Amino acid sequence: MPRPTAASLPACPGPATGSPPTGDLPSAARPARGLASPAGLIGLFLAVLFLVPAPGAVLQGQVPDGFVIEDGQAQVVEAFADSASWIREDLWVETEFDTDGSGTPDRVHVSVTRPAQTADGLRVPVIFESSPYYSGTGSGNLRYFWDTRHELGEEPPAREPMPDAPYRSLRPNMSGSQIGTWLPRGFAVVHAAAPGTGLSQGCPTMGGPNEALAPKAVVDWLNGRARGFTSPDGDEEVVADWTTGRVGMTGTSFNGTLALAAATTGVEGLDAIIPVAPNTSYYHYFRSNGLIRSPGGWLGEDIDVLFDYVNSGDPEVRPYCIQSVREDELIANMDRLTGDYNDFWAERDYLYDVGNIRAATLMAHAFNDWNVMPEHGVRIYEALRDRGDVPAMMYFHQGGHGGPPPLELMNRWFTRYLMDVENGIEDEPRAWITREGDERLEPTPYPDYPHPEARYVDLHPTAGGVTTGGLVGEAAGGQGTETLVDNFSFPPSVLAAAEWTEHRLMYSTAELEEDVHISGTPRLTVRVAADRPKVNLSAYLVSLPWTGSSLITDDLITRGWADPRNHRSLREGEDLVPGEFREMTFQLQPTDQVIPAGARIGLMIFSTDREFTISPDPGARIEVDLDGTVLHLPVVGGVVRE
């Protein structure tokens, strides 16, 4: 096997950042999801409760009387911590849309839990979480998902209908999340069921405008700009006269998505958000570079399946929603034949609305989240950072789906931006990353993500991929082509561990002389040909020798998937022609890992990924032109010493 030489070939002069959607996509694919209505913050009212602050406390801005601030954080106060005294109420907030065909604006169900002192005039900021899951969900059994065992580009088998989601009344306690953390510190906590779920009216739309406008309406209600009612169809109003109007949103997964969605409306009063593992683009969630690709753990899920999963609203309204949304909108436009991008997917990409965000954004994600993959958080963070006029910070850990930032970081974020406490968080490092082997809630601070000193290093494969070829810093030339044979029977973990196999091509560096810190979004330029018009293309970066029995292991660095048909455009694929090579460059998932000295960095190229993609019959032959293939690896310091 040829031995690699030292590599220091930065492909670009700047940091190793990712990028927004492919350049062939429109810069303004659709209208904004909703703009802020006129300002109208409720005025502050002096509280009757007054507690003397502890020494060193900082009270300023909109800090209500009775709060205690220490070390830039709202502290637990005994008077607020008495759960027996908390005031609980539920109501319905009127929105600006009608998605259930009733002819009247939809109303969303809202649950409020607030300190007892608010009954005596104390006004407090709000922590708000919205979700489609509060009233239960449909089945997660994969039998109700799309069958992925069929040829690419062919009509998939009809999927078995998912049983109806439950319909449950949750009054007045919709959810207990956030309450135990924030009520004792003096905040009110508000929960809201997403449209078409639980007791909220309307239809779930999976990223449609109403899913941003619904939480916006709740923020408007908290600021006196929208109406709340004691019932879904009555006219007895409820007024939020107990709040300062300052709102922070948080939540994980879909709940984090709704926090981001609300922020993209630019609604006044939503001053801070902490989305945890949010889905920021439904295309990126269900597709990858033109390829139909399931989220990890949910093989065969697509946007219509997710609709069924959360469609827990009024049973009498569900048939209308199923026809008007699932059938006429989702299934009609999602396209499981090609995986190409279109206007339907563009409408469900929050990156296009980043310009509307006013809320200080602390994004949280995990580098091994293969459900909502790390690109979702990175793409929004980078766009906000590049905007420069909204506070933005990123927290990462090395685990899987979910995992909020340390409470201290969240508390300082909300205390700063909901109460104007000058705690200096805006001057702290932009990135907090949990290093390998460390506790999740003990991150290491970095100036930014990607690391500002990261530069792309170009690594080139050399012949020998059926065993393990080289991955070197200088293109050797004359390496020719190598062929792999697609076979979905072999999971990626088996392919990575194989000493010899025709079902993947593996290329690796020599043993590293020192640790290599990868920080950013790796890219792969690959030149391929196939004997079929449609094939899957998968690429993994791994640490060798491979020691894991599955891909839940430190040996996996990152991975990505692409459709060679989309080598020119995500919107229009071109069938492959036998013997005709296509060159494409695509991103793998962002990562930040330190590969230890003595290990080797491996690039594994294969076709069908049975854990994520459609699985056609085995036998497709894919040729890789090694001289036209380059791994662009973001490395701190811009050098790989071997």
C-alpha cells in the first residue's frame, strides 16, 4: 500500500465553514412566514413583593422586583418555589390563519403556569415551549413507514395506514417541561399545542406558515396584540396582564423547530431562543444532496408519515386535514421518485427567513445526532453569525439526538436577553463544545465554530480501495479507476471493518504522528460512473482501525449521502449513462473531533446505506475515478502530519 506524505493544501483561504443551500436554489424562494405586528409591550407595574437581593446581585433593566440575580443568573427564590401556590390556567389564543376550513381563525390551546405573586401585580418574563407532541402521537412502528426495499426511481409500494393518534384533553396541565427549572426562578412558563394537535384548532402542515404563525400569536397575546379566550369557540377573553412581555422559547427536536419558526416571523417580544436539535429544513431532514434519505432510526419516514404521527387534533376535523394537507400538499409535492429539490421544500426551509430573526439565538446540537443531523443547527448559526446584528452562540456535544446546554449557560442567556442583565455573555466565546470523553455538560469554550484556525486540507485517494488504499496530501496522478458493487445486505459497520470487500472502497492516511483536530464541514469531490441510470452514493469518514460493532462508536467521524444524478442541480437530476463519468462536490455532516495520534483517517465510499437510503437489488457497479476524487477536510492548523 502506498504510504501517504505530509499534506498541507488549504483549498480556500478562510475558515472551514459550511454553506447555505446549493447555489442553484433561489435566494428568496418564498415570502416570509409572517412579520411582526406593531409594537405594544405591556407596561411594567411595580410588584408588592420585594425581597432584598443577595450580596453581589445585579438588578437592572427589566428585572422584576423580588428576583435575585447572582453571577449573571436568576436564582431560585423561596417565595417563587412554592409549587402549591402556582397559578395554572388554560386558554385558546386566536391566530391569523384558518387551516381547517372553518371560515374563522384557528385558535391554539395554551397552558400557563405562573408565580402566585403575579396575582398581586408582579410582572414576570416568560419561558415558552410549543410542541405537536403534548397530546400524544401516532405509532412509531416502522411497518407504517414507506417500504425502502425497491428500485430507485420506481413507484414505492403503498404504505400501510398508520392508526389514528390519540385525542386527549390536557387541561390545565398540558406539559410539565420547563416548570421545575424556571418557576422557582420567577419566570412564568407557557406551553402551546401546535396547530391540529391536541385541543388546538387547525391542521398540522409540517413546516407550513401556520406552524410559525401559531407561536407568534402566543407571543402577541403575551404582549397584548392578540386575543385569548377561555374556550375554543367562546367570546370570553383572557388577558396576560401578569407579564413583562419578554419571552424566551426553547425545546428539543420538533419543539426546537417551532422556537426557530416563531423567531423567523420577527415577532416583537420574542427576545431569546434556545432551540435544541431543531429541524431547520424539511428537505435536509428527509433528503440529502438529491438523494432520498431517511432520518436515523426512522427508516422509511417521510414528511407524510410525520404528519400522521402528530395529527392528534379534533377527530371530526382530521379528514379535512388529511385531504387538504397530507394528500393535496405533502404527498402531491414531496416526490419519492427523484429526491429533487422544489418549491414545496423551499417553503419548508427556515434558512430563507433568517433575515427576520430578532431573537438572541443559542443553538444546541450534537455531532452524532443522526436523526436531526448537525447541519441543521450549523446552517442557521452560521447565517446569524454572518449577519452580525443578532447575538448568536453554538453549543455542541458528542452524543446523539437532543441534549440541551448546561443550565448555567441557558440561565445566563435568558437572564441577559429577557431581563437586560449585563452579565457579559455576549462577550464570551461563541462556541462551546464537549470534547471526547468529557461529561456532556462540561463543554470547552472556543472562539467560534468552525474553529477560526481550521483550513481545508485536500487529501487524494490512491489505488487499493478493495482492501485499503492511501489518502495522501499530493495528487499522485495515474491512479485510474476502481469499482465497487452495490449490495445493501452489508451494513456500513461491516463494510468499515472488512479487510477485503468489493462492496466498498476504503482509503486512509498513514498513522497520524500527532492529534488532528477536525473542525467544520468536510466536503467530497468525487468523479463516478455507473452501469445503471440511478444509484445511491454514500461516503463515511472513519477512524481506523475500526473497533466498533456498530456505528454508535467513536470510530465514526462523520458521513454524507448524495445522488450523482444531481451533479449539476438539486432541482433537476440527470440519469447516468453507462461509462459516462459525472463529477460532483457535496458536503458531509459538520463535525468537531480530535483524532488521536496513532490512528488513521479513513474515507469509505460505497453505494446503498441500508440504515438510511432506499435499497435496490444488489449488483450495480460504480466506478470511481481516483484522479478526480478529493476529500476536502477542515483541519485546525491546516496540516495533517503523518
